[in-house]
Amino acid sequence: MVPFSFAGEEWRLLPSGALFWPRENALLVADLHLEKGSFFARFGQMIPPYDSRETLERVALAVRQSGARRVFCLGDSFHDNAGAQRLEPHAAGMLAALTRATDWAWITGNHDEGLRPGQGGTLVREIQTGGVILRHHARTGETAPELSGHFHPRLRLSVRGRNIVRPCAVASENRLVLPAFGAFTGGMDAADPAILSALQPALRIRALLATKDKVAEFPLWVAA
């Protein structure tokens, strides 16, 4: 975990895309998209049905690495409203163990806005804790500290003549968009106008990428 400062707080960004908040002893993840594979299988795309297992294994590892006692899922945790009912027994058992072991909150997103209680944890549309608003979609014009997901930002880099793409966080002065955490998720260019617009007003916007020993920053936009 690599420490960095944001909105007057210390945070730790994991290479997996999870965010740890030491003061609140909380782990934040966005866009798990559990049961995306089984969703597409219903329409004839026979994708191996193990994406939920892999995603939940990654969540469990992040909880162990951080020692978090609270977990906030920032929306689109399931790929659709019926995803929780399609979890196969092994994945369902993993999820049940995680929600029993932590103070777990599901923040609903556009994919799972009709999610119903029953998968453990607390279900909310958004929440404010420790002076920070947690929601799925960044709200244009928001001036309070805010953490969100939704956009699945990715950063394209050229390294030693090779083009690589990595999930990244995108931050303004007091607002942060987390990358998608799910094992089966696509992404949007971090400098896409939709992301830059959602984080206004801002003086500058940058991509954050956790490396071995630091959080690397890459400028995306600066106010004229």
C-alpha cells in the first residue's frame, strides 16, 4: 500500500485499485460487477463463470493486506439487479464470509440500483462518513470531498517503446474516482471528457497510479 494525501486526509492506494482510509479503518472498492459473466451467458456468450470468485478473492486479499474493519463498495457491485441471486455456492459463501467479518456497505450504482437487501451488509444510495461523501457517480458541481467510481478510468502509457494500459484513479483537489476493481471490467480513458467534466469545478485533474513504492501522478487537465 502506498500513502498519499487527498482532501486533507492520508490514504493508501493498493496496486489492485482498492483504496484504504487509515483514519476510518476502511477499504473502498468500486465497480466489482459481480456475475457479469453469468449475465452474458444468458445471452449465449459462454464465458467461464468464475469472475465473481476471482473478484471476491481480490477483495479478501485487500482486506487482509489493509487490516480494514469496514468495506465500502461504491456502486455497480453486481452487474445487474438479479446478480446476487445468480452467485454460485462457492462465491456466495465467500461473500457471506466477507460481509460477516467486516462492517460492509453496498452503495448502489446504475447497474444495480434495484438491488435488494439479502446479500449481507447495509444497502444505501450514498453515504457521508468522516466528512467525505461516498457515491457511485461523481456529481458535477460538488464542492465537498467526494469518492466515487462508475467510469472505470484507465491510463495509457508508453514504456520502453511498449504501449500499456493500466487501471488508475483520477483526482481533483477534493474528489477522487476509483478504478474498476472487478476481474471482468473494461475501461475508459482517464482523460475522457466525461470524466473531466464530472470532476468540475477543479483547478487541476490528474491520474494516480500505484507503483511499488509511490503513487505516480500524471497530469490530465489544468484550468486555463
